[in-house]
Amino acid sequence: MLPANLPDAVRDALLAPLVDHHCHGVRRDEVSRAQFELLITEGAAPAPPGTTHFDTPAGVAIRRWCAPVLDLEPHASPAVYLARRRELGAGEVNRRLLRAAGVVAFLVDTGLEEPDLLTASEMGRHGGAAADEIVRIEQIEQDVAEVAPLAVDYMDSLADELAARAARAVAFKSIIAYRHGLDFDPSRPSRGSVIAAANRRLADPKERLTDPVLLRHLLWAAVDVARDRGLPMQFHTGFGDPDVELHRADPALLTVFIRALQPLNVPVVLLHCYPFQRQAAYLANVYPHVYVDLGLTLTHTAAGGARVLEEMLELVPFHKQMFSSDCYGVAETCHLGALYFRRGLGGVLAGRIDEGEWSVSDAARVAHMIGSGNARRVYRL
Amino acid sequence: MLPANLPDAVRDALLAPLVDHHCHGVRRDEVSRAQFELLITEGAAPAPPGTTHFDTPAGVAIRRWCAPVLDLEPHASPAVYLARRRELGAGEVNRRLLRAAGVVAFLVDTGLEEPDLLTASEMGRHGGAAADEIVRIEQIEQDVAEVAPLAVDYMDSLADELAARAARAVAFKSIIAYRHGLDFDPSRPSRGSVIAAANRRLADPKERLTDPVLLRHLLWAAVDVARDRGLPMQFHTGFGDPDVELHRADPALLTVFIRALQPLNVPVVLLHCYPFQRQAAYLANVYPHVYVDLGLTLTHTAAGGARVLEEMLELVPFHKQMFSSDCYGVAETCHLGALYFRRGLGGVLAGRIDEGEWSVSDAARVAHMIGSGNARRVYRL
Amino acid sequence: MLPANLPDAVRDALLAPLVDHHCHGVRRDEVSRAQFELLITEGAAPAPPGTTHFDTPAGVAIRRWCAPVLDLEPHASPAVYLARRRELGAGEVNRRLLRAAGVVAFLVDTGLEEPDLLTASEMGRHGGAAADEIVRIEQIEQDVAEVAPLAVDYMDSLADELAARAARAVAFKSIIAYRHGLDFDPSRPSRGSVIAAANRRLADPKERLTDPVLLRHLLWAAVDVARDRGLPMQFHTGFGDPDVELHRADPALLTVFIRALQPLNVPVVLLHCYPFQRQAAYLANVYPHVYVDLGLTLTHTAAGGARVLEEMLELVPFHKQMFSSDCYGVAETCHLGALYFRRGLGGVLAGRIDEGEWSVSDAARVAHMIGSGNARRVYRL
């Protein structure tokens, strides 16, 4: 899995258990081929007639790297792979693939609220790891909106619920990139404008929140709690499912908001970032409270991921990058995320050492920092 | 031309004839050195005093790879190269270079209407290939505007002419990236706004169309025809001649428009894309009706093109990418487009196989899909 | 320092003295560890507790490549490195590192006006090189604003001072990317709007200029002088200190302004450009008066810089790229800028030759053009 020419110290550092600082649950039940295909793409539609989502970088990677974990030959066909998956059963598949990822702690975004997904503690149990919760703030808002009778209750309940959930969590997460784009007004909205918007919202609280004033209010309400409790705020940036407009998910759009958070000592964690990994690395380089990862980027770019990782490493301080698999739905995404992180970083480090750029001990130290050390520090694990 | 370490099956797949799904005619007549220099750059001005457009990646590539096709040594000087070109004559040069490209079918954008360019059928004849027509919708609009007496005639004639031309074509193409930018309002304009804009337009119909309402009307009128006839719509995106503002040619700007076309089953083909190939690949990944190519990118980035191709391959489904040379003006651009496609893809596939990521049969299959199979399916050739 | 497989002619061309066409002074005095750490990052804050700015690509590169210039082993620890720095003294350190850069002429942006920085002529003397001045136009405006009694004096004095400073300079430089962003209105502002804005400005002339009308007036006043005197205009683009919003520093945003300057024959030099080097290369490719460099990008991306350089070389004409170190504050930034330029370009050229793409003589010629020839022509040195 790792390059052959890696010194032992670097190899050991890369193979050490990872902290997966951002992931989702995987499904506890069997999935059909149609379901499986939808879970290995960020798209929301079946592949066009005559084609398959297995014909993607991630699809080929599953056949190459997950097949052996299920006792198959590498490059098994999709049909053989899925038959073996059914034969073993979802529980065994999840246990094998999650454990193969070599993760010591999962920090799980629990905001999806789909009952078929493993909970945070189940993720830990199946994966032989500890587990902690990350709270998705847009989900809290949804819960509050559905029960708040009046706008003023909405504001109070939101603050209370954020504080209550923060007490059991290691971070907040925002998906404002999906609900609006990162090109939001970075200032805190006035109380009057929030009350007005909340009144409109409460007329139809089952709708997904897209009002820019309330999204900003939610963000700033979460910042207040995060500051009090020393919690980092994670932000989805870059690519993802088809709800995103990619040019509006460039993390550079957060610059003025990031500056506003600097004196508050609230760490900002930019998730995924692709294809804006260089922009993210720049922000991590010049703002002391900004952190980055690549998340599902490495799973989906698969064999091409080393290049993406290298671009992130062009400018990122080594104490600012973290690992996450961003796994979701099927445990293959966890194994591949961890595998391509180790493989890609191993390739970059082997190159740095071969070219006489880095010492072996520096390379090993950086592998440790990015793989787990930074996350332990940032999330106080 | 191909990497030495390629397995035979992959080599064969790469050397198989290509479908060039987007190109232009090359000149039938002799060109001077000044003309030749302008035809090998996307710029519109001579190189500054004391410099030459041969001192570009494409210029060096012509001396390296086209010189031998004209019986010269690799790296022949520009003067020697152009002298040999004159000696052989335009007809012979075109035949040699177009055939060297190894193309089985040219899909030719006939919207330039320059009489010195080979027609679609001439391109086929010179290149030993079949040929079909792609209709540039902005050219149709120009033809209609110049003869329509009234705004209502303009609308009717436009619809009629689009339908008539579609009957003989395999696709529509839009250059709204040049005329406005891809940041246009994606909604269909109202009939009233179109009538008003058409009245303004008909006062000065010789002008190049830049009115945003009429550009959008044209686009939607073409969508209606494309839906009826099952034709794909090609869009220029990314770099090109100096008319483009590059940041307004990011294909991600098309996201909302792309979503609107999804239920209509009109394939959207993103052409060229550079330097936004990752954005394009993302769109192809999550929307089932989006396709991509790199077109003239590989000709102009030349020896650097493998990296660009690899970035496209980070996220693109293998059934979504196609080959085009986007050749124009001189047949060198056709040969180089095909050569760097094969060379670049060969390099990527060799790497995937060497690293143990892909099987030989998968690599060969992907080379076939991108080289010709996908285009045959999308354009129903 | 250079790849082992480089032909002698290319090696010689790479090792030849460079023209550093954009740099700043380095400090003449001793600096503390805290000061040193701030001078090796574009950030403005200390690294978070428990971390260090040495844990960056540039920090590792200093330990690797500058340590031997100070008689230390490669990979010396930060403490050892800084102790040796103090031992030698600032003068000796500056002389060693500036001379190690192998520069024949420094073109120095003198707009920072910090007395602890070496002047242009001192940079030349310490570095064993010639030195010329680049005038930062925003600094001139500051000087004029602080003494002009009335708006009309402001306009006259600005024009006079620009002309006076131009007489002793080889170029103008603008940092409008920091003061506003490159998304400014490219048209020349009306005299009335300038008078009105100048009246507001003169009420508080100590403030840093951010008024968009006056920034544009300044730019156009500089263009007038540059045209008369044949001076290039340098523009900061891309990453830099935390004042920049990265997405507003994309050089493509200058497109319409660049077109306006084309008939005036004023060369436009796009500095740094990262991560928009492809956009910059495109502009240099299609507009005859546009030039590019990578500046501090190579210092900060360090071991990752070869990839960035290769991306610039995908599309840039070879007569359009120049070298700069963009050094500032500590002489390490000069040595590393030159080193990674030579190392990175050497790697790209070795690759081009090995792949059979370029001839040795072309590679050597391109190295010479980018290293010094283009700058001699553009700045008439």
C-alpha cells in the first residue's frame, strides 16, 4: 500500500492509527446494486443507460483495494464484488472495512438523521475505535424551527439547543456552502432582521433553511457557543453533492468572516476544499486559527489523489492539516479515504526524502502531525 | 509517441482511430509566416518585436512532432519548417497532418464561415475520415437577424432555422462564453423581453450579438430543438481567444442552467475547460447529462498536457470524457491535439498500471471509451 | 542543487546570473526568533501555541538550503540555525545569502519605507549586483495626500511626483490587489469624481488609501507616465499577506483593464500569481504586452514549487516569463527564491529533454530567456 522506498520511521508514522476528524455513519443494512452505485458517487442520479458509477476513479478503487478486504482478488468485477458483499452481510463488511482503515477515533457528523446509518458509538464499535460527535448546526435549526411557536422563542431555543448539544460534542459543523454558498454577508445580522426572517420561517418550518439572514444568525449563534466552549467550527467547502454551486464553495470567499473570528479564538476547519485546496492552504498559512483537510477528495480522486495532496502541501503549515475520510453510506469510503491518505502522503514524503529536501525525522514527524497529532490538539481529544 | 512500458492491449486501444467530436476547418491555401504564427496562438496580435509565437509550448511541439510528418528532422527551425510546408503545398500538408492524427470521424463546427477553411466534407476527405456538422447557434442568429424584417419574424425564423439546421447536424454549439460569459441568467427570458430586445437588435443587425436577453433566448430556442431531436449542446468553456474573460468562462457558472436541462434529457458537453478542468469533471461526475473534453488545451499545453489530462481524470467518470482536437486554421493543430491526447492518456494509464491501481483490461477499456466509444454513444454516430 | 541528468548547456544557462526583477529590501539588523518567524511567513501572527512557522514548506527549506550557506549541516534545527545567524551577524548573513542567490541585478520595490530594510543600492552592494528602483505608486499617493492642501493640488502633485519618480525608476508597481482587489472598474474615472473623492481623502490623509475612485485615478495617472517613459507596470496578483482576499486577486479580473492598455504599449507584469498561474500564463499568451513571474510563490511552496512552475509553463510564451525572488525581510527569502527557481526549472527542462520533447539548445535558450534575457529586454537594462 505504501511506496517501497520509504524509510521505516516514516512507514511506521504513516501506518499508525489515524484520527478521522470528520465522517458520517455508514449503512447498517444490505444495499442493492442501484443503492450501492448511488452511495459511491456524489451525484444523485443513476449513471446513464449503458454506463455505471463503477466506471469512476472511486469505482475502480473499490474493486482494487476493497475487494481483497472481502477475500476477493484485486480488480474483481462489480457483480462479483457485490455478490461477496451480500454473502458476508452488512455487519461483517462494515467491521472489516472500518477496521482496515486503521482509525483510532471517529469524529462523526450526526446531522444526517437517517436511521439506517450507524450512530457515532456504533461507528466506534464496528471500527474498533473511540467515537465523538460533531453537531451540524443546520440540523439543530431545523429541530428548533419545527417546534418554536414565536420568533423570539426561536432565537432563545436556538441558543439553548446549540449550548446543550455543544456540551456533548467536540465541534460544530456548518453546511452553509450547500444552503447558500460561502459568499454570504460575513457580518452578524441585526436582531430586528432576524426576528422578521424568523417570522417568515415559522410560517413554513418544514422547509430546508435557505434564508440568508437566518443562516447567518445561526452561524453567529454557534460562534458564540463555540467561543465559550473552545469548540472548532467545521465548514463544508469545495465539491460535494449536486446541491453545491462549486464556484460559490471556494473557501477564499470566507476570508472576511475568518478575519472576524480571529480575535475570538474560534478555530475554523475547512473541510474537503477540492478543487480549491491551494486557496485553503493559503488561508491556513496566514490565519493562525484556520485548519484544513481533504476529506472525501482523496476517496473520489483515488489514484489521482497524490497530486491533490501535494497541492495542499505546497503552502499548508504542517500543524494545520488533518486527516478525515468523510465516509458516508458504505464503509468502502472509509477504507479508501484512509488508504489514499496514507498512500498519497507516503508518495509525497518519499519524494521529498529522495530529492534531498526533507530529513527522515521531519518526514515522520509531519506524517504523525497530519495523521493524528493535530486533531488531538485542535479537538482536545 | 507512446510510453515504452504500455501493455499491448492499452497501446492498441490508444492507437485506434479517434472520433474528433469538436473541430474546425483548416485553411486550404498557403499561409505566410505572419499568418502561420497567428494561427498557432489563441492571441490575435503578432509576437512582440524580437520574439516569435514559435517560442511557446505549441510552437516547440510543431517543430518536434509535425516536422517528421513533413520529412524533416525533429526540432527543425521555424524557417526550415515553413519552407518545407510551402514546398509540399497546402493540400499535401493538410492530407499528411490530418491523416497522421488517426481520426475516423470529424464533427466540424461550421460556424466560422471563412471561405478559406476546408468544409466538413473536405476535412473528412483530406483526413480519410467521415465528417458531420455541428451547428454554431450564434451564427444562425446572425443569419436570421440580417434578414428578419420584424421582431416577431426574428423569433419565428430563428426557431425555424434552428430546426432546419438541426436536421443535418449532430449537435449544437454555443459560444455564449465569448459573447457574454457563462455567468448569464439561466432562466428562459419572457416573450415580451425578447420582442423588445429583438427590436433593438434589428436596428443594427450586422453587429455581433451581445444582448444578454437575446443570447438567452437563442440558447433556450436551441434547447427546445435539441430536446426534440435528441441533440447534445456543446458549450465553449475556459480559455480561448482574447474575447474571453477567463474567470467568466468557468463551467461551474453553468450549474443552475445545467440543472434546468437535466429533466429535458439534453446532453451538455463542456468543451476545453482549461484551467477549470476539475470544475468540469465535477459537473460530469454529479450530473448524468454532462460530458467534457479538453480540446485545444492539449494542443496548446503540449508537453505539459499530461498533467492537465490527469487533473481531468481525478474526478471524471470514464463514460463522460471525449476526445477533440478543436483544430483550426492549420492542420498542425489537429495532429498535435490527437498526439498529445494519446501521449498524455498513455502516460496516465501507464502510471496507473505500474502503481498497481488499474488492471490492463480496465486501462484499455477506458482508452477506448474516451477515444471514441463515448462520442459514438452521445452523438449516435 | 540541479537535477543530475541535465546536459551541460542547460546547466550553464540555469547557473548563469539572474535578473531579480522584483524584490524588497532585507533587514540590516539582527532579528529575534519571534521576528524571524514572522518574516518567513506571509501571515501576520505568531504560530499557535506549541507550533512554529518553521513547520512550513519554507521553514524546512531554510533548514535544508540556507543552513549550509551559514556553514551548518542541512536540516539544522531552528535553534541551531538562529544561533549561527546571530553568531555571524546580520551583515555577514545578508552578504552570504544574497550572493548565494547568484543575482546580477536587483530591481527593488522601495515602497515599504521601513528604515531597517536595506535600500536598493545596499541590496546591490551586499549582493554583488547592480540595483535599480521600482516605484510603488500607492506610496507616492500617500506622500502626496499628506501634504496636498486642496484636491486640485492633489491631482497636480500626483502627476508631477509620478513623473519625477519615474525618471529614476525602471518600473511602476501597484498593490491595488491589497487595497481593493483586482475587480476594480477598469475605466478612467472622471475628473469630477476624482476631485470629490480627493476632497474626502484630504480630510484624513494619514489613512491608507482604499477609495476605489482614487485608486483608479492613481493607476491611470501612472499609466500616462508609464506610456510617456516606456515603463512597465507591475501588479501584485495572487497570494500574499492577510490583507488580500484571494479570489479578488485573480489576474483574470484585470482582463478588461489589460485590453485598455494594449494600444498604449504599456507592458503589464503580473507578479506572483499563485494559485492563478494558469490564468496569468493565459493572459501572457494572448495579450502581447503581458508578462508574468512567480515571485515569492517558489520561496513559499519550496519543495513543491516545481509543480507550480510547470503549470505556468503549460501556456506561457517563453519570452513572457521572468524571474523574481520577491525577497523581503530576511535574505533567506532571496536565496530560496533563486534556488527553487533554478531547481524547479531544471527539473522541468530535464523532463522535457528526457521525454524527447525539447532539444537541448531550446531548453538552454529558454532557461536564459526566463532567467535574465526577458527582463533585460522589458526593463531595458
